[in-house]
Amino acid sequence: LFPPDTPHVAIGVVDDKPQIPSSIWFRDFYDTVTSPSWPEEYKPVEVLQYPGETVYVPAGWPHLVLNLELTVAVTHNYASEHGPFFERMWKEVAQDEPDFAVAWYSGLEKCGRGDLTRVAPPEISGQVEFEEDRVNAMGISNH
């Protein structure tokens, strides 16, 4: 686990690039990030998880997992409207899943959560408006 302020490029996390497999990351980055010359404020927190234990990864903490033996993992990502990461989550959803982002935006608007759609990237609200105009022009009711 790396503190949120860790420069992502320094730990092999590059926007718009595929994720590095953990085994490759350990080969290419581990010695660097655990060396005495690595900045103290970016030192990773290493966890060795045993059977039956749960690991909590705080929002915004880059991390990777290396299974040491055959493993079944159950993960859950929690999306909270509270805290500093909601706007970043919107941007990531808009980039990675634009169709879902439009549907999510529409659903939030329909249930009266304009407070959450106001922080959506402008291209999502623009796409929703475009779709609504197209539907209206065709005379189709979506109610």
C-alpha cells in the first residue's frame, strides 16, 4: 500500500497504460521502493495476510497484491459520496465506462441527487443532454 501522495509514475502506475502484473512490478520496482534512498513519506506499507484475515485498503492508496499460493479473493469497492474522492471517481467512471457514467448520471438526476451530478465531468452532462434532446426530437417518451 502506498500513501495517496506517492507519485504514481514512480511506482509504475501510468495513466492510460495497462496495469503491470504484480510479479513484474516486484521484479522492476520493489527493490527501489524499499531501499533506504526511497523517500520516507512514500514508503509502502507491506502486509502479509494469513487465511481468515481481512485487509482494508483506504480510498486513494495505490496497492498491488501478490498471492504466494493458490488463493480465492473477495473484493469490494465502496463508492461514497462523502470524502475527497467522489469527483475523482466520477472522472474515472467517465473515462473507463462512459455509457455507464451517462446512465448513472441520469439515474442520480431522476432520484433527485443533482448534488452528486454537479461534480460529474462536463462531457457526461453534455452527453445526457444530447441523448435527451435526441429522444425529445424523435417524440419518444422515456417516462
